[in-house]
Amino acid sequence: MGIAIGIALGTTRSSCAFVSNGKPRMLTTSDGARSFPPGFAVGEQRVRRVDAVELGAALRRIKAAAEAALGDEVHWAVLTVPA
């Protein structure tokens, strides 16, 4: 049937959550961390635009990690992004 996840996309780290048995759960990486590198870096002293290819690659990595951890396909995602 597919799973819905929530992704908080950050400039230095991103996190992913899902609902299991009516309760929110944080997805952990294979090494137990509760956040993922975003796949792109934005320095504190400079602002850089992230193109669609970079953003898509980062989201695909998080989706793949969620599918591997949860054992089901992710069909939906809610994204939050920094202002």
C-alpha cells in the first residue's frame, strides 16, 4: 500500500519521520544517527542556490533509506524546508 514520510530538509542535516501504530517515529540511518547529510552544503558565510538535480538526489537518498528501513515503498512525502 505504501508509506507516507515527513522530511525536514535542512541546509546542514535533514531528518525523516513516519507514523507507526499511531505514533511518530524518527527514522535512523544505518549507523544509528537520527539525521542525514542533505547531499549539498551551504556555508554559513555564503548563500548558494541548490538546483533541482541536487535536491532530487538528496530526496531520493532519504526515500531509499526510508524504504530500506521500513521494508515498504514510500508513496508520499511531506517536506519542510528552511526559510
